[in-house]
Amino acid sequence: MREHIPKRHHDFENPIITDKVFDNTNGRIHGEKIPTNLVPISNVWGTGRNAADNIPRVGLKTQNLEREIAAQVA
């Protein structure tokens, strides 16, 4: 079982001598290192399509009215 590294009681010159196996404190706090190339996902944002873009922005009544006005003006 892994354990925390015990206090040295201010004896900084001599290493800790024990038969216990200590875990990596940095790895425990920040997670184990994964040696891979980090690629941001921001380059794929905005590349999808929104199905709502195909919905007309004006109603059928407004479209017909504009069509009539355009026919009278032309």
C-alpha cells in the first residue's frame, strides 16, 4: 500500500531510510503524465452544421406579401 512520505523532523542532510514504498506526490496531486501531443479542440469548433439554419427566418404570410410587392414593383 502506498503511503505519504513521512516528515523528516528537520534532518535535511540525510535521506529517509525505511522499507515503505512512497507514491509520487506530484503525480497524485496533478495526475500521471501522459506523454502525448496535446491538440486543442478549438480547431473543430464551429465546423458543424446547425439544422435550424434551414428554417426560414420569415413566415409564409410575410413571404407572400413580399412576393406580391416585388411583382407590383417589377
